[in-house]
Amino acid sequence: MKAFLKWAGGKSRIAEDIKTYLANGKRLVEPFVGSGAIFLTTTFEEYLLCDTNVDLINLYNNLKQSPDELLEKTDKFFTSENNTESKFYELREEFNALEPTDISKSALFVYLNKHAFNGLCRYNRKGFFNAPYGRYKAPKCPLKEMQAFSSKAKFATFKCQDFEKTFRETMKGDVIYCDPPYVPLSVTSSFTSYSKYDFDLEDQHRLANRAKTSQSRGIRCVISNHDLDITRKLYERSHIYEINVQRSIASKSSSRGKVKEIIAVF
């Protein structure tokens, strides 16, 4: 199954590779679910899928609980009339004004994801979505992909929460996969915030410590990140594997080359 959202750092292209590092278990736990590519590629009996992006989690819960209504509302936004710069900003303003659980906000989240520049999901400090218009010729509504996601969502629990709370809910027999906001390759590459909460180096240390604690409890934890000296130091108690990944979201097309990443298995 293919993820229906564009997502910076999304794992659709390497999901099969990552799956080989996940041990057998009853439940897969993802503290940073993002586009859900790993969820869609694997076949665990149960899933606990979390993220700090409230709009993302509400979208997934609405798609699980009210798929027909959400699909109908989403499809209506994908028209040529709505694919203009002025209409994009009008709908973006409407999105920011809606209550978080409003199903129309979830439909607009999909619209913005497909019409915004490079599919960026970016918020300002006040928590308002502020990615600019992308000028795409004719974005398509991902109805089939959303339907497939909805069918599999019955096996999943979606929660909006910090990764540490998610780790506290894990138990023996779980497998944890973490795809956190990466340590930036450079100062300028750290260009976006996927929720209103940033993820800094202190958070990277907290995550590594949680992985070590899970390891001591006999729970496998797998983490993806850039291949840097600092990440290798963070994950020094793990088995580290190297992988080359095609960059899918960057401000310039010339920057979308292959990037070295690591998969750390605790």
C-alpha cells in the first residue's frame, strides 16, 4: 500500500528495507508515524501510531472512524477552481480557523498537502499552517490510497502525544520504529517544523536514551537518522546499518540527490 500524503523524510521508497530490521512481534509502535509508510508496508496484528502533529492524527482518526464522509469532503476540494494561488490561501486561512477535530479540517489537510510547495507541512510559532502555494498543474485526490489506509486503520490506535509518553506505553512483545525529525545535515537544511514543536538535539538524546531503556527491557527499537558523527555517537550501543536514500523534499531540485542515512537497531 502507498502512503497518501507527501511527507518530508517519508519512508515509502525504503519501507521494504526498513521492514527487514523489524523483529517479529504482535504490535508495532511508531512514536513518529508521519505518512504511515511503515505501517502500510508491515503486517503486525496491532499498531500504536503516534505523532505530535494534531492535524495529522485527527486526519487518521477521522479516516478510521468516518471514511465515507471524509473521502467525500476531500474530493470536493480537488477542483481546477481551487487550484489557484488566491484560492489556496483562502482555503489555508479556513483550515487554520477550524477546530482541530473538525472533519472538514482533515479534508483540507489533504488538499493543502497536495497543493502546497513541495508538499511541505509547516507551521509557525502560533501553530498556524504556513506552507506556500506550490503551483502544480492538476493535483489528484488520493481517494484509493485513503480508502486502503482506512481499511488497515482498524488494526491501529492513533494518538497525538510526545514520543516519551509513547515509549512509556510499550510492553514486552512490541517492536518500536522511530523516524524522528532528523539531525540536520547543515544549519540551512533545518528549514521546517512539522508541528508547532521543534525537535532539538536534547530531544535526540532523550530518544536515544529511551531506545537504550527499551533495549534493556528486551524490546527492539529501530531508529532512522542521517549518517553523521553525532548520530553514530548517540546510537553507539546499537547495531548500525548504512543506507543511501533519495531525498524527496528539498527547496531546490538540484538538492534532491542521495543522502547517507543510518538504521540503528537496539
